[in-house]
Amino acid sequence: MDSTHISNLTRVDAGKDSSWHIHKDHLKYGSIQKTRVDFSGRTLEKIMQKIADNAFINAPYLQSEDQNRYYQECLRWIEENYD
């Protein structure tokens, strides 16, 4: 099953482009750069550590049910696609 979403013509691998999403080689909330976590050259452990380090930055973007749902979808995608 292909879980790729297309929204506003931006292809994302998980989540929703205007919320938490995986696009190409990063996790980010919408267009907010300070939430961005790049995957290039990182192992799953390092990616997850960077996400954990960003908890304070990300907290304002994890307030709604939709935000949390897309965030969890992205975390599952990362765990399934990185090692």
C-alpha cells in the first residue's frame, strides 16, 4: 500500500505538507525551518535523538489531534525506512 499523500502539489512520504511531514530527506512542520530534522548521513538512532532534542521547539506544533496524528505517522515512517 502506498501511503504517499499529495496535497497542494507537494509530494510527501508521510504526514501532510501543511503539518508534520516527511519530504525528501527531512521531517518538518509545515514551512517552519526550526522544526526541520535532516536525515542525510544520519542513522535511525541519530535521527530520533535529534527529534528528541527538538521536543521543546516542536511542542507548540503538537497541540491538536491532527498534529499528533501526522507526527506519529512520520515517526512510524522514519522507523520503517531507516536503520
